[in-house]
Amino acid sequence: MIVGFSFTKLSAEKGQTAKGKIDISNNVSIKDIQEDDFSLGKDKKQNVLRFVFEFTSKYEPDVGSILFEGELLYMEELKKSREILSDWKKDKKLPKELMEGLLNTVLTKCNVQALILSQQVNLPPPIPLPKVQVNAPADKNYIG
């Protein structure tokens, strides 16, 4: 269960003025996992895993970039938590079902923040936004 989320670094840079087609690539990755304690009240500590992540949006050709770094706290039974940490230290892999939930949480939070920062530095939104399309009304030739 995810019990905490925070950013440790927020960065947005605008490069050259956009001319023509802009390619935007987004990427999120887990950089490290650490074991930590989490306070649940007075004198009550719970073991958690601290997932260190990085989110990037790159605007090509050299139009700009957005970079976020942060931490996500994940609470699990001690045995399972140690198993996850051990597997990570061995081959830098996570169970598929855990990875999916973590990355979706990180993407949700980062995409919202990236949208705000892109507007602040006058970059196009890093994710497609919904657009309204108004269709011309069909000709109604009613004879009755």
C-alpha cells in the first residue's frame, strides 16, 4: 500500500523557440529502493520501502525539458518487503503487479505537475489534452 509521495526536485527548461513539429517523449523510472521507518503515531514505527523515481519529458529538437525526482513510500509485510528489496539489489527488477501500481501513481502525479510547469515556461503540454470538435449540422431535408 502506498503511504507517501513527495517530490525532491522539480525542473523545467525552455530551449530554442519551437519551429515545426515537436516530438515529446515521457519516461518514468525507479532509480533506487531503500528500507526505511515510517511513524504511525506515538512510538509506533512501521517498516516501509522508499522508491526513488525520476520522470522526464523531453521536447525535441532541443525545445525544452522537464525533470522530476521524488520518493514514494510503500508499506508491505516485513517478509514481502525484504523479498522485494533483495530482488531489487540482485537484478534491479520488481514484481510486475507492484511495478504497475507504483508507476501509475508516479505518472498520475507527475503528469499533472508537468502540465502546470509546461504552462509556466511556455512549452506545449507533455500529454495530449482533450479537444472539442464541432461538426457542421447535417442538412435536414424533411418532407412531410
